[in-house]
Amino acid sequence: MIDNDDSPPTSRRRHIVRLAVFAVFLVALFYLVAVRHVVNIEDVRHTVAATGPAAPLTYIVVSAVLGAIFVPGPILAASSGVLFGPVLGVFVTLGATVGTAVVASLLGRRAGRDSARALLGATRADRIDALIERGGLWAVVGQRFVPGLSDALASYAFGAFGVPLWQMAVGAFIGSVPRAFVYTALGASIGNRSPLLAYSAIAVWCVTAIVGAFAARHGYRQWRDHGRGDGGARDSEREAEAR
């Protein structure tokens, strides 16, 4: 197997430019939507409510797309709680979350998969593929517990690294359950003025944040130890070749 690390400089530049353009596009999208707030969530709620009985399904589709273009997930989940209450709203939020993960992953795979493999080289890319096959699902689940990390951005990255769609969908569903309840319940508590619901949501958020911090620390240690193990193996190979 020929390693793509030896590919011509022109080919590598093409892949670098492609990834850079995609990154700039995502940054610009994030700035417009998350910073400049070009999407008015109130207008979205009114439009969805106007669809009547189809509103839950409509909101799942609309929210999935909005999440993929970096409309903050907590705002979308809270709006789901306002529109549909704490019970139905949680399921609507989870449906939208899975939709966002699939859409962003597909776009990331389409835009960056080939270039990422070309720049990593066949050997490294195959090693990452093997790691994804063993633990891609739980990487997606774990990412959802890490506070402050954009789910959409992570989904783009997972797609570029080749995480299968079924792992994205199942992992996003499992990992998003606590936060889906938290933000949806907070939105519903604002609508029906329920302090108990708000306190329950805050308690679950605190537990989730603590679990996420420990999970992130544990994942980093495993990644670091794995990297050291690979480095040790390479050193041993070099010593053997020198002999």
C-alpha cells in the first residue's frame, strides 16, 4: 500500500486549500448565525406553530437544519420546550439533535473526508479508521457530555474522519438525552412558570457537566497513553532496523 504522505506537493496543496476553504466557510457561518444572529428564533417558532398538528415534525426538520448551521442547540431545545412542553418537547429535541448530527456529518464527509485521508496518509488514516470502528460510537456519545463544545462542529469533524452515519445517529441520541431534557425543560418551565421543573433541569445539568468533565479527562488520558504506546512501538521498530 502506498502511503499518501509521499504524494506530490501540488496534490497536497490542493487538499490543504480545500480543507481551508471549508474551514473558512464554517467560521463565516458560525459568525453570521451564532454571533450576528441573522436567524430570528421567534420567527421560526411562529412559523412552526402555524403548521398546526404537523408542528412537531416540522420543528424536527427545521431545527435539524438550523443546528447544522450553528444556531445554538440550547436555544433550539428551549424553543421546543416552549412550543411542545417538557414531554413531547424532549422527543422533538432529540429528533432534531439526531438530524443535525446526520446533516453535519454528511456535509463534513463530503467536504473533507478525501482531503483528510490524503493529508494523513494511508497508514495513519487506516489506523484512525480502526479506532473509529472500535470506539466511534462512544466517541460521539462522550463528545455530547463535554461542556462548551459545539455539537455541530464536532459532527462536521466526525464526518470528515469517516465516522459512520449510524454511529453518528445512535451516539447523538444516547449522548444528548440529558441535555435535551435540561434545555427543553428550562424552556417549558418559562412557558408554564414551573420552578420545580427548572430546578430539576438545573440539577441534571450540573450532574451532566461533572460527568462530562471526568469523561473528557479520561478520554484525553487514554488518547495520550495510546499515542505514547504508538511512539514506543515505533521506537522499538527503529531500534530493530538499526540492529
